Amino acid sequence: MTKPSEPDPNLAATKIQATYRGYRTRKDLAHTHHSELISPSLAQLRISQEEPHGLSDTSNKSDLESIEDEEERKNRAATRIQAAYRGYHVRSHLGENHSSGGSSPYYSPHISEDEAATKIQAAFRGYCVRKNMRSQTAPIPQYDDQKYDEAARKIQANYRGYRVRKEIGCLKQHQSTNES
């Protein structure tokens, strides 16, 4: 077996992430098992306590809010699908490396856990900065409907007055040419 000249930090980061995901899944399963012991009727119905399912009351929501809710739901679903595909894609590539006689996909002696942790921390810090920037962007200000409606009415009234004066001027001019 030949050793790669450059250690792959992605491989170590993937190992740490996979280990954490396994830990998190086991913890969630333990929580689910605990909730089944407390409330077996919910477990029997397979109702998730964290995410509501079924119909939601949108009668009190504005159209914009319901559209935003729908967009948010679609974005979450797309993110889940993308994450699942990326996981599948990475696992399939790791399987190819493992079966082709390469180093073990789960442990790389060339990369320390510190380097892998540094890579994960850098990615997380970038995520936090981007999230912070999104929250700092100024929202689009809502305009005062009454104030803008009054301004529109005034502009329209001025235009109508201008148009009427112009028509009257044309009529007077037309009458003066007919009388001559």
C-alpha cells in the first residue's frame, strides 16, 4: 500500500462529522424511546411532538405570510434533500476508496484531529458570519398606506385639473376659429 503525499483533511472531517451524527442519532433514539415510555399513545400514533403535521390554520394569516411559510417549508425540504444526497455521494466515494485498496475512509494517520476540528470550526464560523450578515440586512420598510394614498390622490387631482383646463383651452380656441 502506498501512502498519499498529501493528507486529506476532508477525510478526517468526514470521520468526525459521521461520529457526531451517529452520537446525535443515538441520543435522539434514546429520547424517542423515553417519550414512548412516558406517552405510548403518541408513539402508537407516530405523531411527532416537534413538527406539526396535517392542516394548518391559515385563515388569520395574510397572503404574504402564507406564501413566506410555503417558501420556508420548500426551502427546508430542498435543504434536507440536498443534505441527504451529499451524504449519499460522500459515502459512495468513501466506499470506492475503501474497496480500491486505499487507506481506510474512517481513519487517516496523516491528519490530526486538531486539523480536522480546525476545518470544521472554520466552516462553522463562516456559517455564523453569513447568518449574522443576513440578520443585519435592513428589512424593506413598510410604507404608510394612508400617506401614499393621499399623495396619489393629490397627483391624480392635479392631473385631472390640468387635463380639463387643456380641454377647455382647446374648446375656446375651436369656438373662436368657428366664429371667425
